Amino acid sequence: MGAVTRRTAPLGEPATTRRHRPDYWLLILSVLLLGIGLIVVYSISPALVVEKNVSSGYYITRQLIAVGLSLVAFGVTATVPLSQWKRWYKPLFVAAALMTICALLLPTNPAYPAHRWIRLGAFSFQSVELLKFALLIGFGAYLANRLQKSTLSDDWKTLRPILVFLGIVGLVVAIIQSDFGSMMVITAMMGAMIFVAGMPMRRLVLVGIALVLLAAATIAAVPYRRARISAFIHQGDTTNCSQLKTGYQACRAIVAVGSGGPIGLGLGRSVQAFGYLPEAENDSIFAIYAEKFGFIGITVLLGLFAAFFARIKRVMELAPDTFTRLLATGIFAWFATQALINIGAMLGLLPLKGITLPFISYGGTSVLFVMAAVGLLFQISRHTLFSVPRASNVNGRAGYESRTDGRRVRGSYYPRTGSRA
């Protein structure tokens, strides 16, 4: 292969874009992470079968079905044009609202009393996952429209509707469904997308302070949330490790991580999965993974996540338009926030919060919509810009440096879509 020619586009010249080879590393890394999740779920299935009195293949069979459906979802979202998804955001919001209402009206499982799931026999569906996916597309379309009309900085037309929407979602998800972790993810998604869209920094800081105060009040108003914060602050108090205490799960998670040592106990030698660590297949799966594979395994898993987020960042930087750039930003914030909360809690770095680890945790709804979002990223990567910015101080504007292949570019695309007043 001959040398790749390069040219520098004049300032203000639009970047070129056309359909090209997608970023297959997104798919490869996603499948690797899904495979790790399947291995961990399979390895702890015997312990879960004994603890919960279900058939021997119950967990791995359901997870295999979920992974199969998630790959179908990936194929759909990677194939259906993004313009069509943009037109479908209203039906998606309606579907998410109806699913949420059903979850609130249907009776709960005694083991999981919160109104978060729709359960019909063996079928279960967590409505907030559909809400995340709908919000990703709908909010991206909304912000792109505000930018096109140059009303992003208009409080009445942009900021106040966003705050009203966030308040309604917070009331339903954080208060009624008692899912504070998912509300944190939704807030992070919206905040990241607004920041990238170019909302003035002064407004973002003020809104951020108000949301932090509101979150603190929400935590203080609920006894079990206060207890979790207290257990996190007093991690050295061994009385919190009593099975009757709120800090029990966090304590057992740290024991599981520490038990792994440098190389782990091995696939069939987990101890904490046998009834000691609550939610071993869901919220606590990172601790179980650490127990089995040790420090080396943790390093490999974190390396895979880092590589995956690097690929998303590349798609963000080279997205062909505002809408697709906002989609990629929202997906990055979604996955990164969930991974940070889950792993941080299992390592004792953050207060315990029940939330799944993307790709790894057992749970069909989570895996389904995670892979659906990856499908959107995969489709965006087919149309990434054939240029990267070069530094320029001419009127404070960035120029572009183009390559003919448009695939292995390096650098960032910095959109000039708003001021930071």
C-alpha cells in the first residue's frame, strides 16, 4: 500500500463525509465483554441454583437468550437509518411512558418490591432501560433542533422545558420507582449532551449545583439511602458487616475482591456467590469476577472497557453532524456512568448503589438496550468525517486536516456550535 496523501482544508471548508467501512472494533469489544459476562454467569449458576431453588440451566439459558436478542437488536439499530430513528423518538417516548405506567400498576415481586419491572410469568422487562434509549434519541433530536434554530441559549425555549422534563422523570424514576441509580445515569446523559451541544457554562454550573442540592435532599429524605451513605463513610466499622446491616453487601463485595488476590480463585472456586454476597449475578457481578480472576483479570476487564470507551470517543469526535455527535455523547455518558457507579461501589470507592455493569451483569433488558445503543454507534461510525482538526489561532477557529482513507485518523473534532459564556 502506498503512502497516504494528506491535505489541509482551508479554514471554514466543510469536512467531507461518505459511507465507508464501520468501526468493527466496537462490535469486537462488545462481543468480548458479552462473552466475559456469559462466562461469569455460567460459572456462578450452580451457586445461584442452590440459593434460589431454580433449575440448573435457569440463569445461563436466560442470559444466552438475552444475548441472542441483543445481537438482533444490534442488527436492527445498525441497519435502520438514523434519520428514521430521529423520526421515531415520539413513539419511543410513548412506549417508555406506557411501560413505566404498567410497571407502576402491576403487582411487585416480594423479593423486589420496587415498581421497576413488568413481570408476566417468566418474562420480565425493566421500563427504565427503554426510557434511557428513548431519551438518547429524543433528547439528541431536541438539542439538534434547538441548535439549528439558534435557540439553545434561550431559557424559555430550551432550558426550562429540559428542567420540567427532568423533574417529571426524577419524580417517577427516583421517587416512585425508587431507582436513584438510574436517575443518576439519565442526568449524566442529559448533562453530557447539553455540554457538548454548547449550552453556556454559567447556566450549566447553576443547574448542576441545584441538582446536587436536590439529590442530597432526596437521599436525606429516605432512611435506607441515609444508611448507605453512613455505611460508606464508616467503612472501617465492622458492625456494618452484619447481615442485618445496610453495609453488609458492600462489606462482602470488598471481601470478594480481596479474596481474588493476584490471579483469582478460578472459575469454579467462588465462595461469595454461595449466598454470602447479595445480587451476585447483577449488581455485585464485578466483585464475583474479581474473586474468580483476581487483579490480572480486573486489569484485563478495565482495559477492555477503556478500549471500548476510546472507540466511542473517536466516533464522537468524527461524527458527521450534530445529532449523531450528541447520540454518541449520550451513549458514552450512559455506559461510563453505569460502569463507574458499579465498579466504584464494589471497590468501596463509592456508596453502594444497585445498578448493572454494562455487558457483564445478568439481565435481559439491560443487555438488550446496551447492544441496541452500540448498534447506533456502529451505524454512526460508517459516516464519520474524513477530516481531523488542526490547531489554529485564526479568529479562534479550528481548521481541518484531511486524509484520503478517513479511517485511521487521529485528533478531535471540536464543533463550533455554541459559546461558553
